[in-house]
Amino acid sequence: MDGSATIADGMLGRPHVRVEGRSKVTGTAVYSSDTREGPVAHAALVTSAIAKGRISGFDLTAAESVPGVLGIFTHRDFAGAVAPVAHLMDGGYANSSHRPLSSDRVAYAGQIVALVIGRTLEVAEQAAALVAVSYAAEPASGTFDDPGAETVRLADLKQHHEEVSVGDPEAAWTAAAAQVAARYETPIQHHNPIELFTTRCAWDGERLTVHEPTRYIGAVQHGLAAQLGMDPMNIRVVSGLIGGHFGSKFALSQHTALVALAAKRLGRAVSLVPTRRQCFTIANYRPESRHDIRLAADRDGRFTALVHEAEVVTSRFDPFMMEGTDVTASLYACPAIRTEERAVRVDRNTPGPMRAPPEVPYLFALESAVDEMALLLGVDPIELRRRNDTARDPVTDKPFSSRPLMACFDAGAAAFGWERRSIEPRSLRDGPWQVGLGCASSVRPVKSAAATMRLRLLPDGSVEVATAHHEIGNGITTLLAMGVSEWLGVPVGRVRVLLGDSDLPPSSLSGGSSTTTSLMSTLALGCDQLRTRLAQAATATGWSFEGYDPNGLRVSEGRLLAEDGRAVPLGEAAALVGPAGAETLAEFVPAGAPEKALESLRAGRIGLSLGGDALSWGFGAQFAEVHVHGETGEIRVARLTGAFAAGRVLNPLTARSQLVGGMIWGLGSALLEETVLDGATYRNADLAEYLVPTSADVEAVEAVLVPDPDEIVNPLGVKGLGELGIIGVNAAIANAVHHATGRRIRSLPIRVEDMI
């Protein structure tokens, strides 16, 4: 990538409304379940009423008698029809390796045990409600400390996991002037996107088309091919606009193959729209976690030892756990560090990523412990973090490519009014309300992934950008159009962005805040290639710039320009290349990625990379003002302020939108969200009793963008910020609750009963 692709004072870096915004707010946007191509039958699920055991029988008489029922499928019909596929993070494609309807075995509550097809959705749902299932139940383990729960060291469960061991933390702990030792706990949480986990499958001969909201088209295409014994090229996966996933629409779903098989056997398209309650068990979730932190410091507040031991729940059948001590171990300067992570295997479905997967629970623990240390030492919490700031990773001694953490705290403190905070708890009041101010760090390693992209400059001067990535609402459609406008001089309105189709050039998953870093780098490469092709064609014998040096031509305002001022419209220059215009296929491999990154990409396997010789992180500082009523214990978050540094920000409008949305979700993580277990069964699997923030819960929220010029992270200086907004909010609120009341709550969510 040459210097011509770097960001100048043009389109990028300025606010721009979403190019797909009008279709969304007017209701004309098409989501997966909106597809209306030909007649379709409708599916409904029957899920298990027990958490573990066997199915001893079915009574389908009443269900089959419902007029309009087309078929009822159980393990008796589909056993052996779906081949096993490993978890995406275990070298496979699936969000869970469990295969429903493969046997009479029940592995967890809410497992799919039957699929009912009807002419209408109402018929399918009525018949599904009449399916009678008999079970032979067995004792099930639901969570930590339950009989039968199996605790396994993550290093023994997951390949390539290494625990951190630096210095002698035990000796440093014993000799320390100040010590904080505590257990912090986070609950089960479910994503609950507004768009459900829908699937629509239709066959045309041997070719299968799947309409499904997913954040990794390649995994669905190749995983489904492996399950059904098909050539991946005979499967097309379409995932257009996605109505939220936050990590849940992770990869190949358990139900997709079942819908495809039903569609083939019935000879018609089949659409599945599961219920909200079923979405709690057929998809991933954030599992409960607990963290034992020991943090030691000298009299000056310099950390001398950190021990972080974590346990996280997972399923029996997947070697998956979202580890996070690699981040907590590297956040602050400390000469002696030890980590250990353990998976607790129980009888539930496999969990998965949930926006900022490890950082949200792991940093809640560490940032709460840092606040406890500040109080113990009588030091301002920001000052304590300043004393332990570091330009180098204490684990590997690698430098950070940039380290604006304290710049975020300075900017955030100024915007928030941190100067009014005293160290002592219970020192601020507003009438009957106790007032507390808290803060916490937000950090997220920068990730990139291999991507390919087709760019086409048409003779009419318009540009088409195509890649099999996803618009999940983060604004990548707008960014791609803005990038073309910046680098090819074409108005945004003349750029057509094609996403969400496996027939397009392959791209990786939308996750890890990697979309912008990956796709915008790919786009910059493609624009470079197009400019080079145009210049070479235009300077060939007999054409517009014959005799000119191709390196002296540039693109601006939709024209190809020479240094002497001569200009040709881009469309005319594109026509010189061929009657269809100029086209290029850009292939991007991030620094530090495996040598076979593109090969893995084309096979639909995950390939996120953390980069090379320096640690590249996005940073932020979260601030919360909390009011707790002195008599009722009611908790209100009066203000949230976050200051964030994530490299170059390409669209401040959508960036702030993402950050504010993440902060609001962090409020939910701190005070509201918890999936309640009864044994191994979820008891509040709906939006009536699973609490999420509403407008009444959210008062003032401000996101401040902090400059972060990073010349090392990548040529564009982009870090990605989709997950920074939520990280640290739960700790900032918990710390503010303590400052208001003197009550240290170490287990989330914090509820009114904790205040009484």
C-alpha cells in the first residue's frame, strides 16, 4: 500500500449519515426472514423439558391431526443425516458441536428435540405445542459447585493456551505494604438481539440457498457443506442487513442443517423463526464467571504482584472457553504476575462471544480490585492508574504501538468533572440521595483478519464494492462508500456496496472489532490497484495521456489528473481498460497473520490476528455518577462519560453511536442483566423478566473521542472501537456505588436488595 492510500483531509474523518439509514427507518430494509422468494412452508421447534437424559418416546397423534401440518421430524428421521462439525474456535465451523436430532440423547435444557413444518407459521406453532415427549431424566449439573460439574485447567482443554508467569508473585505478595484479595463474580447474560435467529432454506436441484443472519457467512457455507456432504460451491448463504448479533449469530447454527433437510424432503422452501424463549438455548450466551484477584502494592502505590485466577462455565462437548487474563496481566506495570484459567463443564449449551467477550467480565474484576487498592492506600483511583501506567507489556516486554490510556483519563475526567470527587465514600449527597463517582479503564487488543474485495469502476463513473462481509449496524457500508469517495474521488451516492452473500469475494467474521481494520485496509489496497490500472491504460499508446508518466497521474473529484492540469473523467478512463470498466480483486493479509491466512479464509475458518512486534490496543476511560436513595436503596445512573482512543476515527458520527450504545449496554451489565438458573434450566428466558436498559434507565451519556495517532498499528492508523464502549462500565458503576454507599458489591448485577 503506497502513501496515496493514507487518510487525507477529505471524506474520511468527517461525520456522515449511514447510507442504509433511510431504508432502515422507513421499513424498506430487507432482513433474512423478510425474504419472499416463492412459496414457503414454516417451521416451529420443540425443545427439551429436561436438562439431561434420554427421550423415551413421542406421541405425535394430536400434532399430526392439525390441518396444514406437512411434517414432523425427530431423531428417528434425521439420525445420521448430519455429520459432526467442530466448534469454530476448535478448527471447525459451528457455534456448538452438539447435533440435535442426531440421537435420543438430551444434553441440555432447551435442546431441539423435534422440528414441525406447517403451511403457515400458526399451524406449525400449534402442532409443535401438541407434540408430546416422554423422557428418562438424569441428574444434571447447572453451574459452579454443582455435583457432577467438572473443572478443567484451560491449558489442558484448549490448544495453544499458555498461562502467564512472571517473577515471583507469592514472595512479592508476602512482602507487600498493601494487599487486596477478593472474589468477583459475573452472571449468565444473553444477547437478545431484536432480530431472532432465523433460517430460510430453499433447494434448486442440488443447489441450496440459505437466508440466515450470521456474522460469518464462510463458516455457514463450509460448515453446512461438511454436515450435509456437499460441495461448498453448491451452497449460497445470504446474510444481508443484520438486526443485531453482539456475538450471538456466531457461526454455523445447530438448526440450519435441520431446516435444510426438511426443505429437501418436503420439496419446498422452509422458513424458521424461533421464539424469543427458544433463542436463549439454541444460540450462544455469555457464561457466568468468577475471578479470584490478589493485587499487591508498595507504599507509593506501585503494583508489586498480581494473581488472577478465573473460572468460566462451558459445555461438556466443546473445548471452548473465552479466556481473558492475557489482557488483565498486561494492562498495568507489575514485576510479578501469575494467571490461571479453568473451565467448569456443565450440562448446558456451549457459550460464545458476547460483545467484548473476555474484557467485560475479566476487567470488572481487575478494575474493581484497583479501586479497592486506591481506597486502601488513600490515593485517587486515576492517580493510582497513572503510577502504574506502562509503555511496555510487563509480560512480553513488547512496546505498545501507542499508549493513550492516561490521555483518556485526563480527557474523561475533565468532561466528567472528576475534581469534585473526594476519596472518602459517603461524602457526596443530593437531598435523600447518596452520590458516588467511579471510574475504570477500557482496553481492547486490536485485531485484523484476512479479506478479499472486488472493486469495479464502471464507464458511467460509478463504483461497485463487493465482499462477503456483513452490515451488522456498525456502519461499515457507509465507511466503504466513504473510502471510495476519499481514494477515488467519487461521490458517496455513486458508490454501490454489496455485502452479505457467499457468492461475493470471501471475507472473515464480523467480530473482535476487526471489521474496519480489515475491510478498510482491503479497500485501500483495491483503490491503489485501480488507480494503477487506470494510469497504465490512460498512458498507453493512442490514449488520453500517451507519453505521460503513469506515476504522475492522480485521482481527484472523479477525474484522472496529470500534473499539467489535463484531466479525463474516471468513467472514460475506466472504459479504456475494457467495455465493462476497470475491475480489481484486492487481497489483504494483516501483519502477524499466518502464512496461509487467505487459504483459511477461503475455507471459512477463523483467522483473526493480533499483529506483530508491538502490542496494539484501543484504550478508554469510563466514568459513572451513581445516585443511591438513602431509604429505598434505589440505584440510578445519573451520568456516564467515556473517553476513547482507538487510532484514527473514520466516521465520528457512527463511532460515537457505537460507543454510546456500548456504554448503555454496560449499564445493563452492571445493574440489570442476569439469566437466572433453576438447576440447569433458564427461568427468565424472555424480555419481560430478563432486564435490559430502557430509555427510563439512561440519563446523560457522553462519548469523547481522544486523538490517537498510531503509525505502527497499520498504514491507515485504524484500531476499531466497536467493543471499547462497553468495557469497564460495570466496574465504573460498581466503584461509584461503593463511593456513594461504602458498600463494595463484587457480584453482578447490583440490585436494590444489595443496598438494603
